Amino acid sequence: MTTGGILLAVLVSAVCTFALRALPFLAFNGERNMPLWLDRLGQVLPAAIMAVLIVYCLKDVGSDLRGIAFPKGIAVVVVAVSYKWKHNTLISIAVGTGLYMVLLRVL
């Protein structure tokens, strides 16, 4: 692929991403309220997405207890505890990922 084609692909991706992120603000501005079902979806969906990510992360834990299960289990607990303690997603993910990488090298 040429440089122009790559730049065009990046530009199209950026425009689509921006448009999708701006669409809710354009659709529901001013006096217009969101429908009740959409508001409920906004309350439920973050927890559902996190549950799916946890299941995906821990799907292969049963195959290797010492090499995979222990580091992932400890990292999940550390992320949960640090989020409960500091209420900062970025710090929790960084600490959990760092600990997981260290545990993979140590164990």
C-alpha cells in the first residue's frame, strides 16, 4: 500500500471515529431528552462490558495454574482493590498490568 493510501485510511478512520463520538451530542442537545431505554442502557452497559472483558481475560486460566492463573488472578484482585481504594481507572489498570508483567517474568 502506498503512503497516500495509508494516510487516506487513517483520515477516513479518524473522521468516522470523530463522527460516531459527536453524534450523541448532536442528537440529544438542548431540551431534547434521551429515551428511557437509552438512558437505562447507558447505566447497565459499562458493567456488562467489564464482565465480558473479565471473562475474556480469564478464559484460559484453567490450563496452566502457576504460569497463567496465579498472575492473572493476583492482577485482577489488585486492579479491583486499587480501583475501590483510589477510584481511578487509569491507575488501577496501570498497576494491574505492571504487576501482571512482573509476575509473568518472576514465576
